[in-house]
Amino acid sequence: MKNVAVIGSSGAIGKAFLNQYLKDSSISNIYAISRTHIETNDERIKYIQMDITDEKSVENAAKTIKEKYLDQIIIATGILHTSSFGPEKSIRDISVNKFVEVLTVNTIGPALVGKYFLPLLNKKNKSVMAFLSARVGSISDNKLGGWYSYRASKSALNQVIKNFSIEIRRTNLNAVVIGLQPGTVKSKLSEPFQKNVKEGALISAEESVTKLFKVIEGSSNIESGSLLSWDGQVIKP
Ligand SMILES: NC(=O)c1ccc[n+]([C@@H]2O[C@H](COP(=O)([O-])OP(=O)(O)OC[C@H]3O[C@@H](n4cnc5c(N)ncnc54)[C@H](OP(=O)(O)O)[C@@H]3O)[C@@H](O)[C@H]2O)c1
């Protein structure tokens, strides 16, 4: 029987991952980890409260997991805008406070998750830690500019993912660490920008997660450290 964890289970993509795991009867424990409490009525779901920007909170969440290993860990947290700011449209919009907040949630938080959760990955069978990243974190793919802090936070996250994949190989040859590009997904995060999305390109979180599941299932040591798109393609850094 398998154990899995979804960090950011209150978000659109995180919730869709939870629902997908619920369909799998080979999973005995599903850890739903989020800052905001979520209601569930399935006894396989164990809720853990956690703020990804608070190291003690991340450490305590990892300690709460009593099972000795996790087969899959999904990190679906992230911000692009908050109630007080949106992504930078130009150089003029760059500010220390906004930049620090975006980097703290999108890069440092996931790095802390790696610090405390990577040791929990199953060593006997294939196990996967998958971080929701973004195509806009690819420097070679950047043609439009803008969104300084979000782009930079995801480029830096992709570097952290690569580092994790290198370090974990020394202790766990069965661990795969990947970044995922989910497509343009209907969620609170994408809501202000949905009107700019081409007809047909905006997908539901359920649709995205169905595809991301296939990518996770098909991933191996060869892809470890890479950013993979929902269609399985490797996105160049
Ligand atoms: N939607 C898209 O089109 C799209 C495209 C590319 C990449 N992504 C990436 O996919 C991931 C998930 O996005 P989404 O679309 O599902 O957005 P969402 O619905 O807004 O979910 C964001 C999640 O991040 C959590 N979060 C934010 N700050 C946190 C903190 N300090 N501690 C713990 N949790 C925190 C939120 O928790 P609360 O409920 O507590 O706020 C929520 O669970 C993000 O990394 C995003 O960059 C999304």
C-alpha cells in the first residue's frame, strides 16, 4: 500500500491531486497539507496545517507523518499576485517587499519542503517529489518579459529541483525529483489573466492533473531534475 502527500491541498491544482489520489485504492494514507484548513470526509485523508514560509511549521508537518516513507509528494503551493499586489508589468513595478514575498513562497518554501520531506521518500520502490513550477521560469523560453519576481522565483525553483535531484541520488536511487508545468489552469492564481488566454488553452485543474499524473507515472531517473510539461515534454532551462 502507498502513502502520498499533497502540499498546497487548498489550491485548485492541489485539490485536484487529492481527488485523483482518492480514486486509487492502492493508497492507504493521503496527507493533505495546507495553510488553509480543508474539509474532507474520507478516512484515508489526514489533514496537516502548514505554512510553507515558516521553517518550524514545515519541520513539524514532516514529523507528523508517522509512516516511514512516502511514495509521492506533490508541492502545489505558489503565488503570482496577492490582495495587495499583482505581477510586475514593467521595471517600474519592481519592489523589494513584493519580490521578497514571491521568492519566499515560490522558492524558499519549496526548498524547505525538500529539506524536511525528501528524507521521507520511499527508498525501496520508485518515489516521486513533484513541484508545481511554470514554463515562465524557463530563461530560454522568455519572449514576453514582465512578471519579474514570479519568473525569477520559478527559475530559481527549477535550480533547487535540479540540486535536489543530484543530492538525493547519493542516498536514494529510487527517488525522482521533477518540476511540473500544468498548462494554463483555471484557479485563483490565474483568475486575473484568464481573459488573455487563447480560446481552448484554459483548462480545468482536473484536466491538468489527469495529464500530470501520466507524466509522474512515466518519469524516471532520466527525467529527475527536469521541468516537465503536462504533455511530457522537457522544458529547457
Ligand atoms: N494556474 C495556472 O495556470 C498555473 C500555471 C503554471 C504554474 N502554476 C503553478 O501551480 C501551482 C498551484 O497553483 P494553482 O493554480 O492551483 O493556484 P491556487 O489555486 O491559487 O493555489 C495556490 C496554493 O498555494 C498555497 N499557498 C500560498 N501561500 C502559501 C503559504 N505561505 N503556505 C502554504 N501554502 C500557501 C495556497 O494556500 P491558501 O489556500 O492557504 O492560500 C493554495 O493552496 C503554483 O505553484 C503555480 O505557480 C499554475
